[in-house]
Amino acid sequence: MSDQQGLFVKMALDAWNSEITATNALLAKLSDEQLMREVTLSRNRGIYLLGHLTSVHDRMLPLLRFEEMRYPELEPIFHDAPDRAVADLPSIAQLREQWKQVNDTLMGHMARLSAAEWFTRHANISEADFPKEPHRNRLNVVLSRTSHLAYHRGQLVLLVSK
Amino acid sequence: MSDQQGLFVKMALDAWNSEITATNALLAKLSDEQLMREVTLSRNRGIYLLGHLTSVHDRMLPLLRFEEMRYPELEPIFHDAPDRAVADLPSIAQLREQWKQVNDTLMGHMARLSAAEWFTRHANISEADFPKEPHRNRLNVVLSRTSHLAYHRGQLVLLVSK
């Protein structure tokens, strides 16, 4: 059983790591000036997407039952509100640093979790309900956030030639 | 073992189905005229992304060892060449129909595959090499194509207000 579990976990974490690596390579290529632009006319700016992804990944820390959020102050700006609703944003330099911190912290916890632990519940389902819905486990959070990251990376890449 | 395998298969197929459903809802909302527009200045048009996704999913049929490609003629236009390199494209009506056919065909095969079969090799790795790289299985193709779809859906959604 644990070999098989280990294989699933490797597949899911490989997909996550590959999205993170691709996003980091993209962010390294984008200047702060490019990140201040909209991905297309009247849509989200790069800075908003960077803050949004940082906040969503930060929220994964408690969701995966690792630790408290590092930067809860980002959530009202980059998750609960749309772009431009909040005038005073953190600097891009700060967001780049927080993005790195959050992902490094996640990665550290992820690497230490055993295969069996990945198949235990995430924080949004109770111990009582989990046996009825065993797919609502920690590894499933990684699968869904991998798609979420890919979705927004597909938008951020449009800033490359802007 | 097979319960655990079944759980992981369900997680991966749920993620795939959820991306397909979201993409279908988006395509239903986009007019043919919108699909002729660029997602942003000088980038891919909606029609190209629709053809690209159809061709990539069509290629999954042999890659998952289900059957031959249905529409191999799409590949040189929408995979091997960039947008605008080929002047004469299929109509959007035809691409919408092929997109549906390809995904319905995939879904039929996917639903019939047992959990254990999902963990057998995909077509791009030989039987000899597979034991050394057991993560190169059919289910991993689904994980990577789910991210690929999310990436391009994040771009197609930009056409909504255009």
C-alpha cells in the first residue's frame, strides 16, 4: 500500500513543483514595470495576480494543517477584493519576496509529510465527515491548487511581450 | 491496494472533469466572433486555442493507448505551427464539434479503465523502461493535461468581455 501511495504523492508533487518552477522562471523574466500592466485591456494586472497567488498559497498553510498563514493581510486585498478595489498595494519587491517565502515554507512541510499523511483530511472538512468523503484529503488540495496556478500562469505569460 | 488506487484515480479524474466542465461552460458563453479575437494584442486567437486544445486532447487517445487520433489533420495547424502560420483554418463550428467528440470519446474510455490499468504505462514509454519510471503511467497524462487545459482556459476567459 505505501509504495502505491508514495507513487501517487510523487505524481501530484511533481506536477505542483513543475508549475511552481515554471511560474518562478516567468516571474524572473517579468520586470516590475511589466507586472504593473494589465494582462489584457481592463483585466487584472500582473501585481494583482502575483498577490492573489501568494495569498492563495499562504492559505494552503492552514488548509494543509501545516501552520498559520504568514501574510493574512494579503487576503482582503488579493482574494476578497478584485483588482483596483484597494488603492494602496504592497510593493512588487515585497510581493516577490512573500511569494518565495510562502512557497519555500510549503515545500518544506510538503517534503516532510509521509505518503499516508497526505491522504488524511484537509482543514475544511471535519474528522466526523472525512470518512464519508475521503477524497477531501490534503493531496487533493495540491491537485486543485496546481490547476489554479496553471490557470493564472497562462495569464501572467501574456505580460512577457508587453 | 485497489481502494487506495481507486481514490487517487477519482481525485485525478474529478480534477480533469472539473476543468472540462468549466471550459465547456466558457466556450458556450463565447460567440464565434469572440473566438476570432486575440486573447490580448498580438497573441493567440480563441480559434487557435480551441484547435490547439482539441488536437492535444485528440493526441491523448493514442497516448493513453485507447485508440488512434480522430483528427490528426489538426496537429500540423494547431500544435506544430503557431497561430496565423496557416491561413486556411477549419470553421469554429467544426472545431466546437470536434472538441466535443474528442472529449466525449476520451471520457468513455476513461470511465471504463480500471484503477489498476490507470497505473500502467502510457504510450511514450516502453515496457522495458516503465518499471524504472512507474510514474510515467496513464494517470499522469491526465494530471499534466489538466494543468495544460487550466493554463489555456485562463487565457480563453479573457475573451469574455471582448
